[in-house]
Amino acid sequence: MRKRRFHVLLLITLLLGACTQDPNVKKQQYLERGLAYHKEGKYNEAILQLKNALQIDPKFVPALHAIGRAYRAKSWTVDAMRELQRAVEAEPDNLEARADLAQAYLDLDGWNAALEQADAIKARAPESAAELYVRGAALNGKGDAQQAVALLSKALTLGTATPEEFAHVRKRVANPDCPRTSTGREQFESPHRLVHMVVGKFPRSRSNHSKL
């Protein structure tokens, strides 16, 4: 009886050991740790965990997306663009990654590149809040404040923004005293909640983006 119990326990131990060595299990564990660190604002720790996941699988889209967002949170915009571009190339229908990539372009006044992402989002989700937000922010950067207000206002009506946020967007775009970029254009900066409202309108992908 004892011998049989020993064999059962040994088998369970071996199976558990095999699971922990499974690359798919390990990369998922690294991803979840990275997401948890990101949520706590510990971006360096998040990046380290996500790099570990990508060492196992360089094309692991959830990790590419997550590390891009972590880089952007640290204002490492060029690094963020690189990883987010890889995520979009690997998973073209990932609208959340496309929106984050567009945000990175907007950070560097890449208005035309952001508009390309708006077009790509529109092709997959016509008249979505995401497409309208990205397009409006890019057009504002290019100097078309009137069209930007119309698009951003429409984007807000598709979500759950408060009247205060709605007023903030209109004021932020139209105010001539807004901080300007190095090229002299007015800089649009959306409220944190507005960005998440817009991203939250995307159809959910199969990855773990929504955990960030």
C-alpha cells in the first residue's frame, strides 16, 4: 500500500515538474507577473518579466503589446513603437495594439503614421471610438482643430465619458494657450480615463491586453 502511494506521489511530482518546464506555461507565468507589476506602476520589473517571456517566444503578441505599453509608460517611445509594431505585424486585427501604437506615434508628432493606424482600425471596426479618437488627435496635431473637435466629440458620445471630460477635450483642443510641440503645433493630451474609455471600446482579442 505504501509502495503504491509512493509511486502515485512520484508520478504527480513528475507531472508537476513537467508542467513548470513547459515553455508555454513559463511564458504565460512571466506575462502574468509582468502585467501585475505594470498594474502596480513597477515598469522596470514589468519589462524584465516580459523580456523573459519574449526570450521563450519572440512572437508572443500579449508580451509584445505589454512591453510596448510599459516602455511608453516610461516615456521610452521609440522602444514602445518598435515592440508595438511587432505586435501589430504579428496580429493585424489586434485593435488595442494598433491604438497603443497610434498613441506612440502621436507622442512623437507622427500625425501621418497615426492616421494610417486610424485607417487600419476603421477598416476593421468602422466608426469606432478608437478610430475617431486617433484620427481626431492626429488631425488636431496637423492643425485641423475644427475637424478634431467634431471627431473627438463623436468618440466621446460612443463611450461613458463624463460631461467634465467632454468639456476638457473641447477646451484642450480649442484653447490657444495649450502647450505646443517642438514644431509649434498645439499638443492634444487626453485625460487618462478618456484613453482607457476609448481603448475599452475595442472588440476583445484573445490575448491578455485587457489585464493591463
